[in-house]
Amino acid sequence: MNSNHEYITYFILSLFNKDSPLSSAQLIHIFHGRRTPSMLFKVEREKLYTPFGLFKTLTKDKLDQYLNELIKLKWLDINENNGYILSDNGSLALEKYFSDKDYPAKIASLENATIRTPFFYQFQLVSQIFSEAIYSNKQYRPTIKDPIHQTAVKEWLATLDESLHNLSKCWSNELSLVLENLTEEEALILVWKLTGHELVGKTNRQLAESLSLDTVELYILLNQAIEQLIDLIEKSEYTLLKSFLHQTKKNYYYGLSRSTYLTASYIRKGNNLADIALKRNLKLSTIQEHILEIALVKQSFNFRPFIPEKIYIQLHQSFETNPYFSFQKAKQENSNIQFMWYRLVEIERIRNESISN
């Protein structure tokens, strides 16, 4: 197998299992970060958080080449429903390959999927600004040149009532404490990407070479390290870092699509779904899809108020009797059942099973 493709080939293989078929079309949508409720649910059910939105430039033809290679190796079997499942040989190959390296499984939700990339671009820019400020240097070229990220950072800095020099010291102190909670490799991956006074951050290729990693492996581990950084900042009491993270999340709708975020804003104001549909001139079914997106992206979202109590109990009882209880069967038992209610209970059961396991 070509060494340049080795890691990505095994990583793609690891996304399959023996029970739930995954098609090429579904997988490319996952890699591209498609946000339909059905795709988000597939990610939630199969715990495919890490690959979601990971390879947005990967083409379907290239993905099919990887899958055909796995078929030839007999590591994947073709399911009768035009999907692929992991074979016994494939399972053994994965076990052997990842026996001496960590599998990237620390991304445990979809909440930061659309936030990680802009967060880290702006994090690098802020770190450079503060580093140069410590040395009172104003003659430098920003490492991040995208005007969107530059504007976002300027707007955030403008909200802070403190000198740049004092902010720089605070940023450095807070960041040092946060990094102590990461593994050595995670901390190195993040720090070596940063540009500062008389220091130039490494490219992904340079960083991969320094750590003796495949470039794709480095890219995936970098995404994971950024996720860890976001989680640590979120849980910390470091005011400057939290202020920066909050501003970034706000700019990117807290991980939701813009339309879903607007619906969430109406919900926070106490509007019911029918009223929101009326005020936004949208179909009720569209607002219900927004509820599903919020539930799938925000694991802390309380969706119980959107399901009638009797229906909630009835659905759980039916699932207890038959774990494969379908929506079609639910409609036969109660013609008033709405798909949103069924799916929300299904999401809750999946998450409860994950906790118990």
C-alpha cells in the first residue's frame, strides 16, 4: 500500500463497522460536513464526529478509489443495500495498525465542528499579536491574512478595556495553564503552529516531519487537539481565553447553521414552534428540522418540552419492547405521531446507551 495513503486508508476503514452499512455517498457527505438532519443523525448514531467536515475538498472519485482498494484487500464487504460493512479481515487489520498508535477518538460531539477551524485561525492571529506586543513590535506581517479573521480579532480586541501589553501577559499565563492539561504531543502540535516574535509557526507538513507523522494523521490530530483546547477553555475560569472563545462561537452561531440559530433565538424567548414558523415565514416542518439539528449538535439541549409527555412515554415503551422500532410502526400504533418526536426519543436512547456502555 502506498505509504502516502496509508494513514488515510486505515482511517477511512475505521469509520465502518459490521452492523450498520455506510455508503460512499453518505461518507462523502460526512467528510464534507453536510448538515441535513438525516446526515447529522447518521453521524450521531455511528459516532462519526471526528470525520464530520474533515475533508471538504476530497472528491467522490478519490474516496471511491480508497474504498475500491479496501474491497480488493477484502477489508470491506459490500452490503446488499449498496453500502459497505467492515469484514473480519478489516477488523484485524485495524487492530494491528492502531496497536502502536492512538486512535483519534477524543472528539465526542458535533458542537464545535464548524467552530474549530475559524477558532484556530483567529487563535493563531491573537497569539501573534500578543507575542509582538510584549516586545512592543508593530512592524510585523500577520501570519493569518484572511480579512474575515483579521476583522473578527480586531473587533474582539476592541471590546477589551485593558492595554495590549497587559492583555498579552494575561493571555500567555492563561494559555500556559490550559496547555498543562493536554498531552505533550497535543500541546506541541498546537504550540509549534504558532507564530510569535522572531518565531515562525510550522506548516502542517513541517510539523508532521518533526513528529514523524503521516501528514493526514497530523491534520486529524491537530483537529483533535483544537477540540481539546476548546473544551478546556470552556470548562476553565480563564476570563480572557473564555472571552475569545465566546466571541468566536457567537460569530459562528454556536455551531449551528444560521437559520437554525435564529430559530434557537426565538425558542430562548419562549416562542412555541408554530409561532416561530409564522414569524419566520417558514413551514412548521422546517422549524422541526431545526429542533433536530439543535438536539444533534447541542447535547445539553433539553428537548423534552417539544414532545407530549404521553407520546414520550409511549415511544420509550415501544423501543423497550422492540429496539428496532421504526417510525412506520409508530405511525401504525398512533397516527398522530410526528417524526420529530420519534427522532428525538431515538437520539436520547442512543446517547443513554453510549453512557451505559
